[in-house]
Amino acid sequence: MVEKFKLAIKKEVLYYLFTLLALALIMHSDLLSNPFLRLHNMYEKGNFSHPFLYSFIIYSTILILRKTIDFIIGVFEKKAH
């Protein structure tokens, strides 16, 4: 039971990190050419939390959609048996 929980947490952390990376690259394409300049600008402005906040909002929305779809599929699978 604990191992299954640990695996689920690791999987969700990977989903969150992928969301964070994808949003960072979509919103700031200069990360590919000069990441140190982007990090320096973030340091000067003091806005380190906004990427994590935006990623969490998108991740939460996707999580709710995933769980809703899983629930609906589960209901139809139970009716089929």
C-alpha cells in the first residue's frame, strides 16, 4: 500500500515538473538561448514564485480533468460487468 502511494506521488511530481518546464519554455522562449539572463532577471525582480503558482494552477486543472475522466470511465466499466 505504501509503495503504491509512493509511486503515485512520484508520478504526480513528474507531471507537475513537466507542466512547469513546458509552461516555462512556452512563456519564455529565451530560456533555450540564454537561461542565465532569464534567471538573473527573475532574481532582480524577485519573482521566483510565479512560475510555480501558474504551473500549480494548470496542473490542478489537468488533475481534476484526469480524475473526472477516470471516474466516468470507472462508472461505465462497472455497468458493463
